[in-house]
Amino acid sequence: MTAEAIEETAARRTGLPAVMRRLEPVALIALPLVMLLYAWLRLPNAALVTAVCAVIALVPFFASFELAHLRARDLMPIVVMTALAVAGRLIFAPVPAIKPVIAIVVVTGLCFGREEGFLTGALAMLVSNIFFGQGPWTPWQMYSCGLVGYLSGIAGSHGWLKRRWTIAAFGFIMVYLYGFILDTWNLIGFVSEINAATIATNYIGGFTYNLAHAIGTVIFLVPIAISWPKMFGRIKEKYGIGSMA
């Protein structure tokens, strides 16, 4: 990255965008706590209220994105990777559990950073649901898939995913994290009586789908996570594309 790009990136980290970035981990942590609190207290309208909370949790990410005044070149990774994720979800629509979306979001976070990963995951779900159907599940899909990208960015910045088996294991775990969050939202929002039997039914019912989803994700993830970072690294160096984070 050029010195000019580094200075511009540093400038975008100050002021209100910096405040929003500090709120990002708070929003990510607060949302599941709200969801668990609703389950514990058994409050009414859980599906609606937690969906609203999920929308609120997305605000710091989109606000920092909007306030950062990014160059067109810095937007391209998010735009391109989101388009690839949406296309992949549409192309593999006939096979519900086999999708490259999580794999693409993981690679985005690894290569470009945690905020780019989050926005790619969130936007991929929002845009693709134009075709699959919007509903109260959309904010939760955006949050869950965005969280995968965010954690991928953290893993990439620490150099934790250097080998194929670590990449495969990480992708497998991320799919189950995504599925676990959505299964938990389904349990809290739509199951009237939460007890051992309904909890077991809810998570066992999602286990087979999540397993197939995880296997499919690993099949997509390993080859692209080996080849794409080198290509993206050359593009970032050549065009001075800086991370939002």
C-alpha cells in the first residue's frame, strides 16, 4: 500500500467514524445478550423485538461505512464480493444446504478486514433476500452472516488461518455459528413453550441442515482461500486499497 493510501486510511479512522467503530463489538455482543434475556424473562413479541434489535446492531457498521467517505476503489471489494455471494446463493438455490455464501464472506474478511467482511455478509443476505423473500429473519441473517465476516477479519489479521486444515475447521465452525444463531432466534421467537423437549427438537432439527451446509462451505472455501488471497494481495498493493478498520 502506498504512503498516500495509508495516510488517507488513517484520516478516515478519526472523528465520528472512529466512534462508530468502537461501538461495533458492543453491538455484536449486546444483541445475543438481549435475545437470551428475552428467553429468560419470557417476554412477549420476542420475534419482533429481537428483529428490531438486530437492525439496531447493524447501525454502527453501516454508519461507519457511510461516514468514512471511502474512495471508489475501497468500495470495490465489498461490491464485488457481495455480488459473488448473491450470485452463488441464487445459482445454488435448487440445493438448499449447498451454498458458497459463507465461504465468500470468510475469504472477504481474511483478505480485506473485519468491517469489509461484515458488510459483505450483511449485504449479501439483504440483497439475495430480494429474490428469496424478505421478512423478520432478514436482520438476523444479516447479523449472523456479517458476524462470520467480522470474525474472519479478526482471524486474518492475527494470521490464524495459514493452513488448509485450519481454514476448513474455521469455515465449518462459522457455519454452525451462523446456524446456531438463527436456530436460537427461531426457538425464542416462535416456540411458545421453551423446555428441554422443544429445545432438543429445535436444535436437532437444524443439525442435519447445518451439517450439510458446513460440508458444502468447506468444499467451496478451501480452494478459494488458498488461491484468492494471493490475487487480492496483488490488487491491494497495486491500487492502494486500504481497509476500513
